[in-house]
Amino acid sequence: MSILGKSSTPLDHVGYMREALELARKSPPKPTNYRVGALLVDSTMNTILATGYTLECEGNTHAEQSCFIKLAEKHKVTEEALGDVLPEGAVLYTTVEPCFKRLSGNLPCVERIIKLGNAIKTVYVGVKEPEKFVGQNTGRKQLEDAGIEVILVEGMEKEILEVATAGHIKES
């Protein structure tokens, strides 16, 4: 730790992605969604601010959405006001690329991230979203157009996809 209170240790991207994957395993397997885990991290202090996984919170919630809901409750603010309470240097880790479209009618995770007013400057993903439900995901471009960097944490793709698609009907 430096004297300024900032961590001198670089972020362990693979370690955080492994933690997100363990969260994804808690999500119930279903044929209609991906099991995803997410962590909201303060990169300057190298600490986890919130965690979430698919269907953790009430309703048809995604992992990122669950992170935001829980953190908003902790700070007693609305999800929309989270941008005001997130520390500078907040980053998001998610096992699967954030969704850009929700078939359920819920707000897509990409829009949720952008609505935080650039409070999250970097999103680390374990895999790109498979095209099974909504076709090609344009969320990465939307995030990048909003000034948010999207970085693939490589090396865990096979394991992440096995967890994400558990409960899906396998095509022969």
C-alpha cells in the first residue's frame, strides 16, 4: 500500500475473473439465459465493491444488474444515482460480455453501465456473448463509443462457456 492509500499491487484480472466465475456457478441453470458472474471493483484500492450473478436478485436479473442493485441498496441510492457514489477507478468484471438487448424487456446491461455517467471506465470480460439469443452483440461498440474500454481476459473461455450454458439444450 502506498502512503496515498492507493494499492501498489496491479489488479489480478484472472483472479477477479475466477471469482466472477465462482459467482456464475451459483446461478440456476436454465435453457433461456446465460449463467454469468460479475464483480464491481475499486481499481485504486484493489477491493471488491459489489458482486452479482444471474437471477440472484428478484426478477429476471443479470449479473451486472444484481451488482448494481446490491450496491445501490448498500448506499441507499437508486441504481441511476450509483455514478455519484462509485469511486474513481471503478471497473467491472463479468464472465460474459454485457448484454445490449433484453428479450425480457428489462434495461440491457450495456445501457445500465453507460447510464452511470462514465463512473465505470473499464469492463473486463471473460468471453464475448454467444449469438444464441440476440444475435451479434453490439454492446462492446456502444460501450467504447461512450468512452468505456472493454478488455478480454483471456484463458478461461472454455470454462466460462461451460458454466454459462449449463442448462441449455445441446444441439447435435
